Amino acid sequence: MSRDYQDFVANIKKKTGIDLSLYKEAQMKRRLLSLYEKKGFRSFNDFFNAISKDKVLLNEFLDRMTINVSEFYRNAKRWEVLEKKILPKLLERNKRLKIWSAACSTGEEPYTIAMVMSRFMPLSQVQITATDIDENVIARAKVGVYPERSLNEVPEDMKRKYFTSDGSLYRVSEDVKKTVTFRKQNLLADPFGGPFDLIICRNVLIYFTEEAKEELYYKFSGALKSDGIFFVGSTEQIFSPGKYDFETEDTFFYRKK
């Protein structure tokens, strides 16, 4: 790690509590370099000094760091498995599920969970906790307005029922929005709470080092009820689930023993 980047990592940790050394270095460095060069900075040191004085730039840095690629019903087949196979089993045991969408980005994921849950019960009975490290994306999630491409995978009946179009944008309904409580959280540093029946954390863990990933699997396992389900993204298979007290329930779904 170059000295310039090393100092930047240490300074960012002091300022924000975010430990960049837990992310894959080459990927993170590349992403941040392109941001600071675009802004006309010559070094990570100059970039950090500017971030310290400029809240807009700090937010832009956080945005760049948290890779906000999201859409509703992403990898739709997996959501189908959740609806047809996973949820009916969970609901047999408990009618009021405690659900957490971790690293929820701009809200597409928790709102998708709410829509899937609406097939089983009135939305007024659905409660979802959604967390992210980036206050910007949480603010956008609360607004609940999305470009058309984010809705590509949304089933037609859900689109009609829960969205209104506003030019080329779509607004998610208040009923869906009311099911979700958003809060800021750093997965690596903050406690998880729980115990949850269902935790969804998709397409996030790929950005962490193996050590950080392992720590997070233990934390997620600890935050689940016995027989609770952990739902991960489609590049994030857990290779030795037993180590974390998980059993494979289906592809990308793990059950806590």
C-alpha cells in the first residue's frame, strides 16, 4: 500500500469510522483515483484535506465508495424462490417476521421485500429494517423515486399496484414506504441487533476482503434466530456454511441451525 494511500486510509478511519483497509485495495483505489483526478487533485493527501472541509465532496466520496447499483427484484428467479419456498416456511412458524435489509443502498431491495410480503399479508402488518453506511443513499431511498430501468424486473401487477409514473420516473407508493425503517449503519463497526427471521444482504460482500467477509458471516449468523434465513447475492455463495452455523436451504439462501 503506498504511503499516500495508507495515510488516506488512516485519516478516513479517524474522520468517518470507515475502515477502507477492509475493502479490496486495488478496486477501491481505482474507484477513488478516478474521483479525485476528475476533481483535479494530485494526491490522496490533497483529496483528504478537501474532503475534511467540504461536506458535498465527502458525500460524493461516500457515494463512490458504496457502489450504488441497484434495481427492484434483482435476479428475479431468487425472489421467486423467496416467495414460493422460503417465506411460506418462515410464516408457518411466525406470522410477524422480523426482517432486515443490510446495505440497502437506494431502497430497491427493502421495497422489493415489502412487495413480496404483500402477497402474504396486508402491508400494514409488514415491518422491515433497512440500513446503509451512506446517508445520501438513505435520503434517496426515503424519497422513493426511481428511473424506469430500476423497474425492469418488477412483476406487472406489482408495478400497477405500487408505483405511479412521473414522466420517465416512478414513485413507489406510501403504503410500501411505510413498511421500511431506514437507519445509518457501518456493518463492520456497528452492532447488528436482532434476532431476525430473515436477513438480506446481497451484492455487497464481494467488495470486502476475505477476513472482513468472515467476520461479517459470524455477525450475520449471530443476528439470526434459529431457523432464520440469510439471503445473499448471486456471486456470494458461502463455501463452508457450517463454520458459521448455516445450512444451505437453497442456492444463495442459508438457514441458521
